[in-house]
Amino acid sequence: MRVYSAVYIAGLRRYSTYRAATLAGILTNSVFGCINAAVLLALFSVRPLINGYDAADAVTQVFVCQALVATVAILGPPLDLGERIRSGAVGTDLLRPVPLLGWWLAEDMGRATFSIVFRGVPTLLIGTVLFDLLLPGTAGHWAAVLASVALAAVIGFALRYLYELAGFWILDTRGIWAVVGLVGPVAAGVLLPLPLFPPGVADVLRALPWASMIQIPAEITLGKESLPGGSAAGGLALQAGWAAALLLLGARLTSAATRKVVVQGG
Amino acid sequence: MTSAHSDDAVIEAVGLGRDFVLSEGPLFRRRRRTVAAVRGIDLTVRAGEVVGYLGPNGAGKSSTMKMLTGILTPTSGSLRVLGMEPARERTRLASHIGVVFGQRTTLWWDLPLKDSLELTRHMYRVPAADHARRLAELTGLLELGPFLATPVRQLSLGQRMRGDLTAALLHGPRLLVLDEPTIGLDVVSKATIREFLLRLNAEEGTTILLTTHDLGDVERLCDRVVVIDHGSLAYDGDLAGLRAAVPVPRVLVVDLAEPSPPLEVAGARFVRAEGPRQWLELEDNPSAVIARVAAGNEIADLTLREPDIEGVVAALYRGAEPRPA
């Protein structure tokens, strides 16, 4: 286990070297948050309640989303793994006495930790200064949000790991990103909070893994009854299920890939 | 052979082969073609040997290296490295070998070199005291001191290579596999790395297998040379034996007093001329040829060139060329 914590810390330190990018990221997230919030406020001024969401719920989700979006990396960046598969550098990754999935998970959690603390928290703080957000009032509620964010980061990793792992078979994963870069943000509730979709559509999307990265953490923050089982526990269970299933699939495909597939390049 | 177990086979390959299936032709009419990258290789490397694995591009060197380290599964034959089956026991084998690919790095690009080296301690579960001792040793030998705190992306190629070598050796592997370890390095960096490898082999008995296109590496380092061509072994033995197996004639370089028409001398064949300088391939005893040239011409200077290993290997490749690829 020591090796994973060492890789986690190395990942954290690696991203901490990108200071200007972090500041630019906070600015981008805040500006997008303001624009989205303004649009939704205009909508809710016409219809004050849509499928259980009011204006404050929607604006809160917008800023939870902006705080989380870089951490779960739903819009990228892809894991370096894809480029390493394409160039054959993954060969050196496979020469370590450490399983590939665990190594990349540890590194990405280091990145996610840096991102949530130094990009997510400031973005949310800017949101609370500019708008009235509905944030949790108790320590227990905050703990549930924190757990949800952690699970969202694991799901974000597992999905990107699977996208890139496909590179062992199809070589270039940019096509996958072209599709998931469009579908992912819609299905996750980045583009619009899912309650703004027709209820049947929203229910289907809520059950898919992308919703577990943004929509479910937002609903846990808001304490919504639309969560699976009507409570935070149900939402966390759904997220944990996706995290486990996707990691398991990743592990299976990793061993299939390394057994059958050719490492590129001389 | 400084190792107490010098009879131990570190690498044992019997009939080792790897095929690749290529799809070619237009979509919907693709045909599959099987290409053998490596075929029927028998190779035994014993503890303490330094073996140069040579061959032209595409000969099957890298495929062999990948099979030895477990990242490519052989399609035929059997292979054991340190008693393990590499493809099946890749992760376990990785703890006992060190690998450096000259064109790749295992170091973390954005972090100081010492961070990557510290990480290897956890990766290979080396006790902290052993790690510190060995790191101090390698830092001294490879002169890492001045750039240990520098982010890897700012290192020169020579510095990075020394860092990569250190990362591959901190856990004290019994076998070191090097894929073009001196590629792109200047003369001084090459010399540093060669001296270091020789010392590692002499003092710790580390077995070294290296591929290279730099024949200086081979001449300086390898007591055994294995040449692969079109996927099969073309030669396995020492350097002197390789030179004997593929006789490449010695060349006499004659500087005449003034430019002259090509010399015609018994026992030598004219190769080319450049002003007053002429190159003659010797078929006979050099002293006899020199005497004959001197008899009819005024000689300003003379040099006798021994064939270098580059010429020998090239001749070996050419000899194998007529076989279908």
C-alpha cells in the first residue's frame, strides 16, 4: 500500500506545479458558473418550480457542478495513459512491479485532491459570495457530500481509464472523446440540471454513471428526495456501485489487454 | 564471472518465436497475413555475462526484449528469465530486473529527479537504509548530485539517462536489460555510462543484456555478441569469433606523392581514390602488398585499417539478405 500512497502524493505534487493553470481554471469555472446561473435564474423567474427544483436549487447545482467538473474531469483532460498506449510508452508502465490500474488510480486521486482543494473550494466560495447557495448546515451532511465527491472522483477516473484502455484495441481514443465529450456533460447534469429534463428521461440519465459524477453529488448537497431511495445514503450507494463496477471492468480489461495486445513501437 | 552462481542461467529461451497478424488491403476486403517477427531463437545467458544483442531495425530485437520483460507474450517456444515465465509473472519478475529503454523514461516529467527515485523505494519495497546507501553510491558513480533537485523535464538527455539508469538499479536487480542506452548521447556521456556498466558488472556480477546500434558500446562492453536478423539468430559468440566468421578484408590506405591512376597491385583490389589518397582492399599479406606498391610509386604515408565491428555486422546482414523477409 505504501507505493500507492507515494504515487498519490507524487500525483498531488505534480499538479501543484501548475499554478497559473489552477488560477485560470478558477476564473473559468466562476465565469461559466455566473453565466449558467444567470440563464437559469431567467428561466426560473418565469417558472418558479420545475420538477421539484427552484431557482436556489438550480444555482446551487451550477456552482457544485463548476466546483466538481475539473475534479471528476468529465470534460477531460484524458489520462496520460492514452497517449502512452499510442506511443508505446505504456511498456515502461507495465515494467513496474505495480498493477497498472492501481498506479493510475493513485496518481489521478492525487490530481483530484489537488483539484478539489485548490480549484473546487475557491470556485464554490466565489459562488457563495455572488449568489445565495443552499449549502449543508450540519457536519454530517458535509461528510455525506465529501464522500459523494470522493466517489465521483473515482467514477471520473474509472470512466477515463476505460476510454483510454480502448486504445489497446483501437489505437486512437480521440473518437471516443468526441462522443463522450458531448454525451457525458448532458447525461451528468453539467449542461442543465437533470430535473429540467422530462421526468422519464431524467430518471434514466440519473441511473447512468455520468450522473453519479455531478447530478448525484449536487442532489446530496441539496438533500433532495429525487435521489435513489429518497436519501443521501441511496445516492452514495448508487455511486459506490458504479465505482466498484467500473473499476472491476477496468481491471478485467487491463489483464485482457496486456495478455493479448501488442505494445507499440520499437 | 564474479558471481558465485556463474552456472545459473539468467535467461533461457528455447525455440522462442513471436508472430504478428497484420490486416491489409481496403476495408471489407481485408486480408490477414501472419508475419514472424522472431522465430526459433535459442538463447542462454548466464549470470555475470554482458551480452550485446545486435541487429538491423526490424530484425526482432525489440520484440525479443519485450518478451524477456513480459510485456509481449511469445507465440511459440519456451522462455524463462530468472526462473520465471515473463508474460505470466510479469509483475513479480519486474521486482528482480532493471529495464531502461533509451528512448523512453520512467521518471516523472514534472517532478525533481529525487522524487522519482524516492518512489522506486516504495515500488520495489526496498528498506529505507538500503535505499539511502545505494542512492548515495549511485549518485557518486553517475554524478547525479548537481541535478537531483531539478525537475526531470529540465534535464539534458545525458543527465536523464543517468537518472533512468539509477531508477532501474536502486533495487539491486540481478539482470539489467538496456535498449539503446547510449542513443543520442555525446561522447563524454557515453563513456561515463559504459564505465559505470562495466563496474556494475565486475563488482556486483549484474548480468547485462543490451541492444544498441552503437558499436562502440559493443566493443567496450560485451564479452558476447548475439546477432539477430530477420527474426533468427545469425551469430552467437565473442567479437573475435564474429570477425572471423565474416571475414571483412583489411584496408590499406596509401597516400601517394601526387594523384595517380588507380594502383594495380597483385594481392590487393582498388576501392576508391581521393586526390593522392587511395584505398586498397587486401587479399594478400600486407607487407607483400606494401612492397609492391612502394616498388612502383613514391609513398608519402601509409595506414592499415582493421575492419571495425560495424563493417563486420553489416557484412553479416548483407550475407543474410537474400532470404525472404
